[in-house]
Amino acid sequence: MRCYGRQVNSDSEITVTSGASEAIFDAVLAVVQTGDEVIVLTGRDKGKRGVVASRKDDSYLVIDGVNLVKKHVKPNPMKGTTGGIVEKVMPIHQSNVAIFNAATGKADRVGIKVNADGARVRVFKSNGAEIKAA
């Protein structure tokens, strides 16, 4: 185990490590969270704004009113559903959206700042304002 100059007594101390993949995963999840207002950067819905409803997985977001598709649904009498064409919200990759800064009226990048008490908060890169949690 590499300790980078630190003296670690493995008999009496517990060492907790985080690999690069976990650190990258934590950083990606911190950028866009559920409840944030985002703007679409690329694709068919470019320029549309919406609120993040949920995360499909670590890379995909479901955004209200964005990436609507029409699905053909068969009738299922066991479930009591009728058939037809239904509009459905599909997930969009988080690289295709950016968080919306209401102060500037444009898309913005997100930074992480550590407060004096040690808490990590998200801030807009353009003006340094704190992003309010939804």
C-alpha cells in the first residue's frame, strides 16, 4: 500500500482509500442533481429548459418536458390500459445539458467550493454564486 510519506500503523489505525473511479463518479454526480434547472446544449431539443426529475443511472437524466418521444402501446386488458400512441419522457445524457444560471440567463459550469466549516457547496463558475439545493 502506498502512503505517500505518511507513517501508518496498520495494527491500530484504519486507512480508508478512494480510487480514481470513485472520485470521478462522485464529481460527476455532484454537477447536476435532482431538482436543478438545466438547459439542453445539443440535439433535437437544443435550447429547451427543464427541471431534472430523476436520474436513470449515473450518466442519464430524466428532464420534464425534454426528449419527448411517441411510443406505440398495445392494449393490455389485464392491466386495464388502452392501446394507442403515448408521449413519454426519455432520459438524456448529462453531457448534453448544462445547469441554467438565472442571474446571467445562460448555461453555466459548476464548481465545488469548500466552506470554512468544511462543507462542500456547488457554485456557478461565471459569478461564484452558490447553487441553491432544490
